[in-house]
Amino acid sequence: MQTISIGKLRQKLEGGVVKFSFIKLEGELRPAVGTLDLNIIPDDKLPNGSVIQDNEKVLKYFDLEKENWRSISVTSQIFE
């Protein structure tokens, strides 16, 4: 596994489906399959408005396995 930055992950998520893992705040390794591509996200799960807003503490993404929105702390270690 190779680490990537939160910015690089966001860029990849915007381009399609991404398999990645991250260390949760509790220390647990969490595998995920997600996207920010609005063409892939089900219509009933699209965000309100046209832009997905992050704050300075988290990156939001749509988890394709959980079929819902999740977030990653910007301080989390991320692997691809």
C-alpha cells in the first residue's frame, strides 16, 4: 500500500470510482470504494446544490459499498 494526500484522493474521486483505505480516528484501518463523480452517484443521493462542500477538517465522499455519504478527516493517513 502506498500513502496519498487528501488532495490527491479528492482529485481521483472526482474522476471516478476509487478503491482506497484510511486509518480512522480510532486507529482502525477502513477499506472504502468511493466517488465524487456525480454521474455515478444515485439520483436520490446527490448532494443539494451542484457542488460538494468540504470543510477544513474533512473530505466528504460517496461510499459505493455503504451507498451513502461518508467523510475522512484531513489528518487521516490514506492508502491506495
